[in-house]
Amino acid sequence: MFKRLYESGDIIEIKAWKVEQSSDKPHGFKYSLVFVRDGKRVVGYDNAERKGDHRHYKGKEHQYSFRGIDELIDDFFSDVRRVKNEG
């Protein structure tokens, strides 16, 4: 688990666990990555609630193609950088 609180008030939290493979977690990972700004989730990647792998970006939910933990973290921080660059 990783959690960082920035001076601006932004929060990044990353959680990942190895779990038994299942229909909604065929890769054997449960995860939650979130970027919070002004108390609201702006970017999130997770596979909770039996929805399978998906991402939240600016209030919308999209399917996500899980390719591995390293790629997941790269994709998450890419979205976070995009949001931060937009101001």
C-alpha cells in the first residue's frame, strides 16, 4: 500500500493484493489506485464490485485491459499527469 498527501491537498493512494484467480480477477490481483483532488476521485483504477477491470476518469467509467501491475501503475500515473497538466 502507498499513500501520499501533497501540499495542494491532492491524494494518491495505491493498493494491490495477490488473490486467487476468479472470473472477475483472472490475473489474480485485486487493486485500487486513486487520485483525489478537492475531495473527489478524479482518476481511479480498480476491479472491485464484480465489475472486472475498469478505470474512472473525470467522472466517467471505462473498461480497462489489465496487462500487468507495472503497466497498471504506468497507465494510472499517465492519467494523473494528464489531469495535473490540464490545471
